[in-house]
Amino acid sequence: MKEIWEQAFLIYNLPLTLLLGLVAVFWIVSLLGVADFDTEMDLDLDADGDLQGGESAFGVLMRLVNAHDVPLMLVLSLLTLFMWLISIASNFYLNSGESGLVAFGLLFVNFIISVIFVKLVTQPLRPMFRSIRNDKEHQEPLIGSTGFVKSRVLDADFGQCEVIRPKGAPALLNCRLAEGEEPLVRGDEILVIGHDDDTRKFIIKPIKN
């Protein structure tokens, strides 16, 4: 136990230790009911680096860890936990000299292994969360609804929008822009005009004032 505590606060493990602490605080607050746990999270990240198939590297990573079906906060929590555990163990056994260079190399391998673990753990959860999302989406028609961009950027590949529903709480939707539209930024007003069944994303166009 002492060795784990010492490893956790070494300079190369400290960022993951702090991040794990923040994750623990989030879940404690959620369990106490102070914050709501939703089946979606705000993807406040850019989706740059398009690949040949038209999907960005970020989009591929999100699909790989099942973040399109499983709540992003759950995915990030699992990724943080796995990376912390692997970092503690790998540096304890393979980096007895406490080398920063070795720790950096282990971190790269750690990330790859952790992504694989997250994929394996979240794979069985996909049908359950997809069913929850489908139930929410079909409670009230969303096509034709208005709202605003929730993520920092919404483009032809990915983004998130919050849509106001008169009969329920606002819906946070995975979206993409209609073809030919310029990328939008957080706060821009939007209209839901369709749904892409293949990617399970709502098609969005801007409301131009």
C-alpha cells in the first residue's frame, strides 16, 4: 500500500492521480444527486485530421471506445482508471530508476492498452445505452425542432446540439451538418432536418438570422 501511495505521487504519475481524483469527485457528486448523470456528454474537442473515409481521427477514436453509444463521461472514467492502474504497475516494475523518458514511453503503450480495455468493457454496454437513447429520442419527435450548438464546433463529421423539447428536458444530440453548410460554433441556433440511420446522427442546418 505504501509503494502504491509513493508511486501515485511521482511526477510522471501525478497528473493521472489528480485526474482520477477529479473523476471520483464527479461520481460522488452524481451519486449524491447534486449533478445529473446523463447518457450524453459535451464533446468539447476539435475533430481535426480527416482520414480518407471522411471521418476524423477523433471520430475514429470515439467510435473505437464506443463513445457514440456509451456516455462519454463513463468512457473517460474507465480510460482514466485503466491508465492510472497500468501506469502505477508498469513504472513500479519496469522503471525502478524513476526515469522520465522511460515513463513517457510507458505512457504511450499504456494509452493503447487502456483504449483496448475500455473497448472490451464498454462493448457489452452498447445495447443498453442505445436502447435508453432510442427511448428518449422517440418520446417526442425531434426532426423540426430548434436548439443550439452545444459542442465547440459542429461540422459535417460530428458535433453536439441541445434541442428544446416542450414536453420534457432538453435533448443532447449527436449531430452532423447538412452537406454544403459551413461549420458552426457553440451557441449558434440550429434546426433539426433529418436523421442519418447509418451513423445514428441527426442532420442539422443553421438558422440564419
